Amino acid sequence: MREAGRSYRDRRVSDRFPIAVLVSGTGTNLQALLDTVHGRDAQVVAVASSVPGVPALERAEQAGVPTGVFARAAYADRAARDEALADWVSERGARLVVLAGYMELLGAPFLGRFPGAVINVHPSLLPAFPGLAAIEQALDYGVKVFGVTVHFVDAGVDSGPVILQRAVELPGACDADEVLAALRPLEHELLPSAVRMFARGELRPDPSNPRRIAIDG
């Protein structure tokens, strides 16, 4: 996880570290970033959606952030979409890409354009219940503890190194909306925290285990 030969610690920058946020829906995690880190530790310089007309785009526009739509159907294949998206994000100077409810897979060429600099928030305690419908998977399994993970993105499905996690006990939960409502505050706290840590150069892989992310704070 190095960026052009630079470690996480070497990425220490001043205020307003430029980030891009990828979205697909309502944008509550985007709003959390706009409310907490935007204009402070980081600057949201671009918001891209895989779906036109979603509320997340309106949130970005209200904040004065440039937006773009990169719908899969508008391109010959996923690789072409990823290339156009990577070009657009790069042109806006983003040094970190944040997936905030982005419901598309990103291929290795896109990740290669932002090495070690793509993070995602996922509504489960990874490695349990990766992929789509994580909460429904957990309910079907009958778990009593649910949670949120912020992790680096690699070429797998929700398989990158974990940055932050938090759990909540919901022993009687039987409805996905109920669980999501309980997890939203955790997402809205952990994702901005991870962005702050990245922007401050506080994240680094543990030399003894590259899957373990150490936090220098």
C-alpha cells in the first residue's frame, strides 16, 4: 500500500486534503463528511455518482462541490467507465477516494490510479458478511451483534485491510431498516474519522502484518 514510493506517514499534508466521494443513493455518509471534515481536515473536491438524480448529488451541489454521473450503461464496459471516472477524479486533484454508499465494483486499473488511497464504509463487521445486502445476510444468520467497518479497498469484495470498526448489540433485531438505523450513527462517525486520519498521515501498515493498519495519533 504505497503511493509512488511514499508511505502513509509520508502523506502528511496541511489542511484541506483533497478527497473525492463516490455515491449511489441518498448520501447520508457524504453529508456526514460535508458536515465534519469538509473545509477542515479535508476538502471534498468532487462527488461522482453511479446513478443520475440521486439525493446525494443534490447534497453535493448545495455544498458547492462539483458533481458528475458515471452510469455503467453509458459506457461500453466497466473498464471504460472506470477509466472515465478515474480521469475525472484525477483532474480535480483528489488524493483520496471515499466510497460512501457506492454500489459498484471498481476494477484493478482504477485502484491502480489511486494506490492505497481508496476507502469504503461497509455495514458489517468484516470479514463477516461482505458484499451486497450485508445486513440481510447478518439477520439471516441470526447474529446478535452488528457493526460497521471502514477499510481500504483492494481488488476483492470488501476484503481490504480494516481501518476502523465498531459494534452494537441488537439481540432482538429482525428488520433490516431497524439495524440500518442503529448503524447509521456509527458510519457517520467512523468514516469522517478515517478520512481525518488519512489526511493527517496517521495510517500505516504494520510491518509484521500488512493487513493490520496501525494508527499514529
